[in-house]
Amino acid sequence: MSDADHEEVVLNDETNLITTRQGNYRAKVGAQGYIGAEHQVHHVLPCGSSNKSKEYYLEKLQKDDPEIDLGLAKKLLEQTTHWDVNETPNLIGLPTRVVYALKFGTEFGIPLPTPIPINPAVSCNLPIHLWNHTGYSKAAKLLLDDVWAEAKLKIEKHKDGKTTLSATDIKDAIQGVSDDLRDGITTTTRKRTKEAWRSGNNREIFQIYPFPVG
């Protein structure tokens, strides 16, 4: 790590680390993933997972050092790391369950909308957005928990009353977690076929989580 990566920071009002849902993120997905009829835009590294993981890290900082100025630590982290959960590298379009109901039949008790969307993307082979999103979000948080320490926050108070601040931008490490999650979502090892759908025993194949092993 060079001196430039961990130079002294002067705090201002900038917040460059965004971990909560903001803005018109749905318009930013572009052609990534499934964007046909009945699609939803998924945060690859979910907002809730990123925000909870960040808060968990800050709580741990305070637990390890009860004297730390937690507000200052949070401002330092959010100013020096430039990553936004709502930007294109962290977005992907995923189908709702209706897409597979239109494609393969109405197994799993899925009601079709009225009117029925025309021409769902028959080539779609991505998981259903909200099927086991809870498990997905928990796994995403655990992956991100390992990243924050790389920010190497330093708050040094000197005898003359001056406080010096320094930190490392960990945007690449956070995006690395997002990229790993995307790989799990888009893996081609799961074949979401008519037979798998209609058997009624293969719901997990269509879920967003868990990812296939191997």
C-alpha cells in the first residue's frame, strides 16, 4: 500500500459510500440480466446486507475500542470509500416467478397476471428474484463482513489536541464481493428446464440462493 492510498484525510460533507437504496436505480440496469416482461432489478450486493454489514463493522470498532469517536469513524469510512450500491456494476435484472409460470406452466400455485404479459423471454435461465432472497442477503452480509478491516481506519489524537485521520478506499474490495455474488447468480450449472419446473420437487433450482456447489 502506497502513501497515496492511505494519506491524511480532511473531513468535509462528502458521502461517497452509499449502502442504502437511493435514486432511480432501476433505470441504470441497462441490458444486464433479464429485462423482459415481469422483470425486477436486483441489487447484487443487497442494500440491507451492505448497510447491516457496515454498521456491524462500526459496532465492532467501538467494542474493540470504547474510546473511539464512532461518528467520526463513520464519516471517515463513508468519505474515503467511493462505492454506491445503486450503480450499474451492482445491478442485474431478474425474472419474477410469473416468467417461469408463463414459460413452463403454473406449478407452485402461481397466479398469472391479467392481462397476461406478451412474449416473456423464453431464453431466460436466471433465478427468480424473491425466492429465498432472505438466505441470499444473509450470505451476502457475511461475505462483506470480511472486507471492512481493509479500510484501515486511523483516528489519532495528539497531545496538542490535533486529530489526524487516514483510511484506504476499499471500493475494489466491496465490488469484488458484488462480482462474486453475480457469478453465483449467473452460473450456467443450473438448468432451469420444463421438467425441473413441472416436477414440483426442484424449487431450489429456481431460487436465488443457495448457489450451486462445484
